[in-house]
Amino acid sequence: MDEAAVAEAGAAGSGRRWLQPDGTPVSCREKLKVLEENWAELDTVLREAFEDAVLMGVDPERLRQMLASLVASLPDGR
């Protein structure tokens, strides 16, 4: 199986393609596994935090803006 096929298989069903800065897909199975596990964990925590905030009266659109700002402020890690 070539690298592109491995990358596609690693994200099978997720609809996500994990790309490197040069645009090539991440192909290491272990890396893909960790990326998918981290994504699932983030999804759970984010959804729970969002739900809690909305239940406490926070405006959902404002919260989305705040979360987008948080993501935009992340360093690129290079």
C-alpha cells in the first residue's frame, strides 16, 4: 500500500485528511491513530463545554467567535 493509500485508510470514515505543511498526507499509521484519537477527544470536550456555556446563557454565536479566536491564536508549532 503506498503512502497516500495509507493516509486515506487512516482517516477512513472520518472525512479528514491530515496534511503536512508541504501538502502531502501524513502516512504513518501510528501518527494517524494519535491524530484521530486527539480529534475525538477534542470533539467531546468542545461539545460538552459548548453545551454547558449555552445552558448557562452564553450566546452561541459569540461563543463560536470566541472559540474561533482561540484556535486562530494557536502557535503553528514550527
